[in-house]
Amino acid sequence: MTLAARSETQFAVPAFKNYFLIVACMAFLLATGIALAGIFSDLSLGDEVYQYRFAKLWYETGQRPVYDPLLETNFRCLYYFDQDPLWAMGLITLWKLTGGVSKAAMQVYHAAFYALLVIAVYLLGKQLYDEKTGLYASVITASTPFSWRTAWSGTSMSRP
């Protein structure tokens, strides 16, 4: 064996084949960052606030709200809660388990779904193509600015 061949085999870096572990760690770290960013910001913009208000009103009144009383005007049809209740029902269940309405629980709930999205995209890419494609797709999904903007919706990052 020549010196060049020996040095190549001696210093070769083994390829890391367990992409799922990479994706799971990335999803966990990003979800943790989103949850922390959301916990330490104010709720003021975005769909997440709409869902939060819907779930909070439902939790406090015990009935599914029809419209948002905060935005009560003569034009109530513009402020109806018209979405499917699955997200709110899950959040209400989490609040019941944790002892009441909590912004921190809502942010953890939001971040958990984000982590599941990243993992699901990896598994779909792996199933349709191969592991590397799943990894690349999950990295692209994890790096979308929309998720970070939603988490920081109340901070100066989203204000004009």
C-alpha cells in the first residue's frame, strides 16, 4: 500500500447515514427556538393569535364562540370564527392538563406541530425518493422564514 493510499483510508471521514437522527435533532432545536421566541414576545399579529383567542374564548365560556367580542362592531360578519375547531380543541385539552390558559403552553403546542411537520416532510421525501432528498426537503421546510416570523409575531421583527 502506498503512502497516499494509506493516508486516504486513514483520514477518511465515514458518511453519516442516519439522517432521521439529524432531522429529529434539527426539528427539536428549531421547535425549542420557536417556542422560546414566542414565549418572550407579545401576541399581536398573525393566525396564531386568531387561534389563541378562539381557543381562549372557548375554554373560558365552555361554548364554541361564534365571533370575537374584542372586535365587536356593527359588521360582525367580518370577525366570525369560521375555521375548523381541531387546533383549538387540542389547545384547550393541553390547557386543561396544565392548569389553565397559558401563552407558554400555546407556544409549545405550536412548536410541537412545527417539529412534526419537519419530520413528516423528511419521511415523505424519504418514501418518495431517498434519504438525502428527505433530508434536503426537511432542511428547506425548517428554514422557512414564515415559521420564525410567526413565533416572533409580537416583536419588532414584524413591525414596520
